[in-house]
Amino acid sequence: MFTLRGVTKRFKAGEVALDGIDLEIRPGERVAFIGPSGAGKTTLFRVLNCTLKPTDGEFRIDGEDVAGLRGRRLRETRRKIGTVYQHHNLVGRLRVVHNVLAGRLGTWGALRALQSLVRPAELEAAGAVLARVGILEKLFSRTDDLSGGERQRVAIARLLIQDPSAILADEPVSSVDPSLAEGIVKLLVRLSEEGRKTLAMNLHGVDLAFGHFPRVVGVRQGRILFDRAPEDISPADLEALYPPKMEEARRDFLSFAAVPDSEPIRVSGGHPG
Ligand SMILES: Nc1ncnc2c1ncn2[C@@H]1O[C@H](COP(=O)(O)OP(=O)(O)OP(=O)(O)O)[C@@H](O)[C@H]1O
Ligand SMILES: [Mg+2]
């Protein structure tokens, strides 16, 4: 489904977010990505869903070179991939049904989309996907009134109505209650299995990655540190992935100190002059 060869992403500031990534994800595979904050996981997902162009390297979806795609072809390729984010990107003041049907915006014209706001088209389809995520009774609720876990389910329903071949979930559970997190991960795993969809998920929780994915990729400083089955990942692998807290603090301090125009630090309460 996804093939990356030497994919590099440099941002304007010169920061290398991805540093020569080689990765192959086959159709229907389930892969978890773990790694410290700033490792490049979100950047990688933005390349995978074609919202960010690599600076270097080759990126193919279903064998097609994404760099060569424009206009309608690019939109069609993007539509194959559905993304769930940490914050669900729902419109709170709309009813659930409208947020779900927004998943069709990629295929509908603007007029049809506007009409849908007045009289929900494909109401039955919206109900069906909400039933699959377990909250059919919320069809006409105001999205604002739902709990965090329910909102994430609405976001997943919106993705299902888009019917993508691959689901990317970027930390889908970091803003929901920890007791609900596993339920959401399990739901995404089940839906991807039922629909034979590829599933790639960024997770902060190593336990969730190890418990629900046959393949776990460790990302650090824009590089892949390991890519294997959880049973083949050693404590030493995890130690190498997550830098000790002191090291992190030292790095943060040094990068702060390196900012040339930063305000001088003033200590209040000192003696003047
Ligand atoms: N739009 C941007 N412009 C400049 N730098 C960026 C941009 N997006 C990300 N970066 C930088 O790229 C690096 C990787 O960021 P990214 O968001 O991919 O990390 P992450 O692994 O998803 O982290 P987290 O676990 O905190 O979500 C970071 O150093 C970040 O500051
Ligand atoms: Mg991220």
C-alpha cells in the first residue's frame, strides 16, 4: 500500500523531521508507530496521507509515485486514506449526523454538501456507521454534548463513511480518558480487520502498541530504530528509543540557549544596579 525509499522531510527552519525513511506497508497490514515527542511520527503520517510533500526520496501509494500526481488523480489518491487525529476535528455546534456525513465531502460537490446540512442525505448510511462504532442513539445529538470518547467514535464513523483503503490514526486516544483508550484502539483494529483496511497508528502507550499490533516501528530523530514484531523488541530497544529524562532536559535547554534573539532572562527580586 505504502512504499517509502529514503524519504526525508526538512522544514524551513532547517530542522530534519524525517531522515531517510525506508518503509513498506502492505495492504491490510496493521502497524503501530512509537517514539518520543518530536521523533517525526506526525510528519510521517502527513507524508502518508499526502498533505505534506517529502523534501527528498520516493513515496508510492499502491505503486503510484505520489510526487507525479496532480489535481483529480491526487484527490482520488488522498481519498483512499482516512486519518483520525488526536483532536477529532469535528464541528461542535453541528449534529452528529452532519459531522459523520462530512466524510463524504471528498466525493460530493459543494451544493450537495450544503443541501445535506438542511436535510441529511444518506441518513441511513450515517446511521449504519454510527451503529458500527456503537453510538447510533447519538445520531441527532449536538456534537458538543458528547463525551471525549463518543466524539472520537464520531470521528471514526466519519472516516468509515469515507470508506478509505487505509486508516491512519495519529494518537487517537491521547485526549480520551485512559479507561476508554483501549476500547477505541480495539474498535479501530476490529474495523480495519472487517473492512480489510490497512491500519497505521501513532501511539504514546507502548502497552497499547504491543497488545494490539503484530508489527511495531520505533521512530527516533526522524529515523526508524526498529521495525519488528513486539515479541522481538527488547527492553534495550525501548531504552534506545526513549532517551532518559535528563538527556531530554539537557537537549531542550541547549536548543533554548541556542535561540539567538531570545529575551535575556530576568530574575525578579534582585538588587537594582
Ligand atoms: N510545520 C512544521 N514546521 C517546522 N517544524 C516542524 C513542523 N512540523 C513538525 N516540525 C518539527 O519536526 C519534528 C517532528 O515533529 P512531529 O510532530 O512529526 O513529531 P511527533 O513524533 O509526532 O511528536 P509528538 O509525539 O509530540 O506528537 C519536531 O522537531 C517538530 O518541531
Ligand atoms: Mg505527533
